[in-house]
Amino acid sequence: MTPFFQTWSDFFNMGGHGFYVWLCYGITVAALFILIISSFAEKKQILTWVAKEQQRQARQQRLAQQQANNNNGESI
């Protein structure tokens, strides 16, 4: 079995189409890298929003309990 390309230079040149081939690989790798980075950033943003929302709900529950306790104390 013989390799298709005899030298590394032939491999990188890809029969005269090397520029386009490697450009496509580069664009693909860059797009995947951007996708991964943006996914991690969005995950972090969503987790931050969820934590703030949980804090807000807990605060609302505490206020509702305080108001219920105050109303119970006034009616006695």
C-alpha cells in the first residue's frame, strides 16, 4: 500500500487545491471554537440568572411569611 502523497509538501498542497482545503478546515475549526466558547458563556449566564431567580423567589417567600405573621398578630 502506497500513500497518495509522496511528500509533506504534496500533502499540504493537495494537488493545487491546498489553499481552499486548508481554508475550509480553518473556517470549520474556528466556527467550532466560537460555538464552544459561546455555549460556555451562555451556560454561565443562564446559571447566574437561575441563581438570581432563586434568590428572588426565596426573598418573596420570606416577605409573604412575614406579612402573614404580621397579619396573624394584628387580628388577635
